[in-house]
Amino acid sequence: MSRRSYNQYCATAHALDIVGERWTLLLVRELLTGPRRFGDLQANLPGMGTGLLAARLKYLTEEGVVAPVTLPAPANTPAYALTEAGHALGPAVLALADWGMTWALGPRAEGEVYRAGWAVLAMRSAFVPDAAEGVAGVYEFRVADEVFHARVEDRSVETVHGPAQRPDVVLTAADGDTFKALLLGGVSFADAEREGRATVAGDRGLLDVLVSLFDWPQPRERVSSARPR
Amino acid sequence: MSRRSYNQYCATAHALDIVGERWTLLLVRELLTGPRRFGDLQANLPGMGTGLLAARLKYLTEEGVVAPVTLPAPANTPAYALTEAGHALGPAVLALADWGMTWALGPRAEGEVYRAGWAVLAMRSAFVPDAAEGVAGVYEFRVADEVFHARVEDRSVETVHGPAQRPDVVLTAADGDTFKALLLGGVSFADAEREGRATVAGDRGLLDVLVSLFDWPQPRERVSSARPR
DNA sequence: CCGGATCCGTAACGATACTG
DNA sequence: CAGTATCGTTACGGATCCGG
């Protein structure tokens, strides 16, 4: 338990005792798409001091949410991964992302950092299993200098950072905004390629299928009036 | 946006910018079961300073998550309620509660505060719609000095604090532990009544039905080993 | 260079006292 | 009852330094 506990016998309070401190759930978000090294975490969590990052990792390790691992050869470098309990936080992080997409995101603000990898979680959240009936495919995405991939299979999607082993199709987008527009269906892949903002290699048909697998929430405005009973 | 923003164009980060500060999600948890007055919130959030509570309410009001209301006559007293955006946080709070019940709750620790009202959220979380096929009933619960009720109808449950208008059955439990044991099915209503720890008024058959509507998660131990890929 | 540990100024929090 | 005001304590953020 963190030094500051809510001291309530309540499931929500206990959960927040462990993962409710500043940065913690964003740290879990990073690890939800696979193991990461200290430096990668630092790069994706700008504003978080190295001391704090180290302290959080240590605390979460003690609490059995995170575990240190050694990346497979040839990297052989230390990294951090989620335990089973850590992975179980996925639904909670996705529920927050869901709320954020609907009620808090809006257009990109000035100076806001954007990493395409974060869209990976959004894909999990907006994925519609029923729409993926009979769909199977491995997608690799390269956005700016980031690489991640998605594996669609059996009405489910699995999103992980890093390259795919044998992708059916590789989508390269110049920047995050282009990638987002493509995923939301606002821009066609053909148009983006024509404008030089994206390139596609492999089974392009699978990309059009991909877009149809998501149901993106309609952004709403928060208004200051009580909800009628 | 709170003064300290994560400054990331990410749905999770934006959500946490608004509701990620200390106490905020517990405050939302309180309001998820209906409007509450300042003093009630204070009483259910021991350890939170009045100044901080006032600041949070003000901030959340500005952000359109909470709205000040006047309780209906004869109370006619000021209170706080959730807006539509605030109610939309329900799934996120429940997801955290779910995780907490499985991975973080355990037995009650020494000195931990327990309010029966918190079990109300747990009931929402553990409710199994399929088990409630054809079930309808209004339950009122009185635990220690707290009163709340549940309305089961059409494969759904609605839990609100305060008394019910026309309850089918009223369950009075001496303390939270008794109430919990009854709900989890560890103790029968007859036994509890015999021991003087509970009384039942109304349609007692509905209570046995109630217990069958929940699927309580099996508590798990958090262990410090990475989850296999 | 990566993975941290240490230090210090600032902002956030917690407890209590006080006011309309 | 519903909040302000105040003040000591804790947590965070940024920078610098250190060992492999």
C-alpha cells in the first residue's frame, strides 16, 4: 500500500491505493501493449521525473502489478512487464479511455504530445467483436518513428508495440494525425497515398476491412447541469 | 483542465487530467448512487480536508462533471449531483472496483473504515443480467445507520442511497460485515435473524432470489512475476 | 549511453480553526 | 451546515550526478 492510503474497506478505494497515484495508470497504459525499457517509458511519459518513474516501478513491482524482465535475444536488455494482475487493469484503463474519447478529448491542443502508440489502446476500446466475425489479419503500423501491430482473429484484437512477425499488410503513415484520419475513415488510403502521407504494402483489402471493425464514440460536450433523475 | 496536466493527446490522459487527482474518483463513486450534501460527502470521505473537498467540487462543477442541485422538498437543502458526463464515469469506477475486488481487497484491515453504501457499487459490479431474467423487486437495506435501496427490473439493477418509495422487502443488518456475509451467501437470512444480527420485513422470498443474482469475483493474489506472453 | 539515485524548489494535500 | 483561511507536511518536477 502506498504511504498515503484512503483507508477504506472498499474495492474502488483499494484499487486506487495501488494504482491511483499520479502517472501510475499511464504507466500501466504503456505496459499494456507489451514490455518496455526504462528509457522508452521515460520517453513516452514526458514530464515525469526519472526518480519518480523509478519509484513507481519499484512500488508496482513490490505490489505485484509489474515485474522486471529481460528482453529476448538479441536485445537481452532489462525491461518491465505487467504481471497477470497488471494485465487485469486493462478494462479499467480502457473504460477511462472510453470516457475520455467521448467526454474529454476534443481536437488536439497546442503543444500536446502525441504518440501514435496511444491510438493502439483506442483501437482496443473501439473494436466491435461482432464486426470482426470471420476476419483475420496481422497489421503492422509505422507512424513517424513508432512501430506497432495488431492481430485480428476470432472476433478479437490484440495490439502490441513493436513490429509484427509476419504482417499481412504494412501501413506507413507520415504522422499521427494522418494515421488517425485513416483509422476513423475520414481519409481514404488511396487519397493519403496520392498525397504522399502514407504508403501501403501487402494486402490492401484488409485495411478497408480494418476500418469497418471500429465504432468510434461520438464526442460530447460536458455541460454543467445535473442529469435528470 | 487541472493545473497539472499530463499534456498528452491521449484519451486516457485527458480523462485522468479531469478525474485522476487524489479523491476525485471516490467523490464520483459517492455521487454515483445519487445526489449528496457537502456534509454527507465529508462523512464518507474521512481524511479529505474540507478545503480540498470544496476545491474538487468547484473544479468538477466547472468541468461539467458535477452540478449543484437543491434537494426536493421537504429538505430543500443544497447538494451535488452528477451531470450526464459524470454518470458516464460509472463504467470506469466499476472497472476499478472489479479489479479491486479481485486483486486488492482481501479481508478487512485493522482500522479501515467501512460504509455499507460502498457495497452498493459492488452489487452493480457483480450483478449478472442473465440471472435476473424475469426478476423484479425493490429492496431496501438498512445497515447500521445507513439506508439505501436496489431496484431490480428487466435484467438490470439500479442502486441508490436513501430509502425506497415502496420496497417489497426491507433488510435490516446490524453491521456491514453481517450485510456482506448475507449478500455473499455465506450466512443464511434465517440464521442471521436467529442470532439477532438481522431482521427481514416483507417478501423474504425475494431476498433469496437477490443473492442468486450476483457472481462475486474470486479474490486472487498478486505475484511478482511477469505474465507469459 | 542507459538506468537509475540524490537534491531542492514548488505545488498539492491533511488537519484544524474559524466565519456567515 | 456549508464552506474559507491558515499552516505544517508530503509529493511531485527538473536537474544534476554516478556506476556499469
